[in-house]
Amino acid sequence: MSEQGRPEAIGSARAGTPAADGFWMPAEYELHEATWLLWPTRHDNWREQARPAQAAFAQVATAIRRFESVHVGVMPQLLPEARAMLPKDIEIHGIEYDDCWMRDVGPTFVVSEQPQTIRAVHWRFNAWGGLYHPFDRDERVPLEVLAATALPMRDRYRAPITLEGGAFHVDGEGTALLTEECELDPKRNPGKTRAQVEGVLRDHLGVGHFIWLGKGVFNDETHGHVDNLACFAGPARVCLAWTDDRSDPQYAISLDAWERLSEARDARGRRLEIFKLPIPGPLYMTEVEARGLVPSGSMKPRRAGDRLAGSYVNFYFANGAIIMPLLDPRTDDAAAAVLKRACPGRPIVGVSAREILLGGGGIHCITQQVPSWNTRRIRPPNEHQRAVRLATAGE
């Protein structure tokens, strides 16, 4: 990388906010320009020198490449091995980072129509409230990504709160889906109120309507990421992680989310159609898997018997398709059937994702979409029309 392209040469972030400049975040199910991932490396989080995880990440990247361009950030010393494991038409970039959760450490991309431009939102990051340390290289990943792409180097906004890309889902039409457990987490933003968080998201994602859920998936170490619990599957359609087992601690969480979603409306005044995705398992880390880790003092220890926060909601929208995690033969087919109903017309591509789950996340967690330059905003109805819609929906 040339000196001019180095992150240190990018300069300061833009003044103002994306919304004030006419930018918004499109829905994930809208057209992508490309997808970004990072390559797993650390031995205290990924067993057997991260090789099983690297194979799983390579399978995800290969599946996505069938539908759109893929970029993978790789620690410079691992470039040769990553190149050998990834298809030749996947572009790799030498990048420094602490762990490989591109959804959370990477930039959130926003778009505008006039002019047709993509810019980036750079969130503050503290490893989900301190899951590992240090995390200073992770905080700089958005700069590294911008330096590795053709995007204008200075076209980023620095958000004033600590947050991650897995903490919100948007429908591209003005609605954001989020959880109280995550956005109001005192380890991320002590003292921040709901109204203050909404104000930041309004300014940086171009949304104006918020659907708040309570807790995230049981034992999710992100402390409540919504992308493991619920996501937009299309306009006014939501997928929700679900179990019918009342003895499972996940049941109360999912029931509370279902009740809130059932009462909610989106920014256009529509009721939501909810698709219940069965949770796998429950799944647990085995003794063999735990023995493959190299404990360190800088990472939360992982032990045999730990419950894994598995969820089929943690899938990824590629262009025209869904990349779905395969987590449990007992529930994989049922989950795929629900996704086919929720996202009609999209082929379901299943990828074995247990190795990703062992590290604390899923397919959605390791990916970050770059929206198409040609994205067009779906215009919301005017205030009178919206009021009529809301009144009608309440009848």
C-alpha cells in the first residue's frame, strides 16, 4: 500500500451527519456492490490455530462470490495462506485488526441519490463492552477498508457513540430495529438515554422510526445484538429467533420480542409479518473444541459446556440469494423452509457455520455489505398519508 493510501493519510472525518447531507443506510436485502470479510487468526478465540474457522470463512466467502464481489481483509503475515484457501476471484487486502467480526468493526455504508455516492459511518468500538483487549486495531478497520477501496478516502462520518453494525437492522424505508440490552448498555455508552441513541441513529442511518426489542439471544456475548434475534426480511417482514420450549430461557426473550413486534408498525404505518425461525439445539461447546483453544489473559475464556448463542436469524443477504448458517441437522431444514417463505424468490445457500459460532457469532456477524451506487430511496408517504395509515391500522 502506498503512503498516500495508508490509513494515517486519510485525514479527519467529515463535519455534519449523513442524514443532513442526504445519506441513508439501505436495507441489506437491496442490491450490493460487494461484501467485505476479515480472516480469523487469534488462537484464544478460534480453535486449532484458527484453521477450522478459516475453512468456514472461506466457504462463506465462496458462497457469497457466486452472487457478488467479495473482499477479504487479511493480516499481512497470513496473506499467502489466505490466498491459497480463497478462490482467485476474491480480492484480498493486507489489513491489521484484533479479531475478525467485520459486521461490528467495519464501516456502515450509507448512500445518497444526489449525487450518487457512498460514504461510511465509523462507529466507536470497545469490544462489546470489553470482551477482549486491546481493540485499537479493530477501531481502525474502517480506515483500513476505505484505504483499500476506491471510495473517496475522506468520505466518512465519525459517530459519537460506541456501537457495532450488528446492533441494528434497517428496512431502508425509515425504520430501525434494535434492542434495549445493547443500545442502552452502560458498558458501551454510560448515561445515554433512549432518546439520545435514537438521535444518533436518526442522524447517521437516515431513519426516523424505531422498533425497540428487549434482550438479545440468550448468552449472546455481544450483550444484545439484534442481528442474532430479529431482522428485516423485506418491507414490513421480520424474522425472529423462536423456541416453543417454555423451559428454555430463550422462550421468554423471544415471546417478549414477538409481542413487541406484533404491536409495532413500521415507518410507513404497516403492521409487521413475523416469521418464526426455530433456534438450533440448544448447542454447547464440546470438550474437544475447548481443548483446541489457547487461553490468554486478553480474551474471555471459552469452556466446555458453554451454551452457544446459535441463531438462524444470523444469515446474510447476498444479491438475489440468502447465505444461511447450517447449525443443527435437526432444525436446518425447518429453518430453510421458513426463510423461503419470508424471502420468496431467493435461493437458500446453506454453509456449515458451527466453527463461526464457536468463536461467538454467525454469518451475518462476519460480513458487511457495500450497497450499490445505484440505490434509490423508497419515498415515505407524506405526513397526512402516514397519519391516515396509522389511524386505519389501529381500527
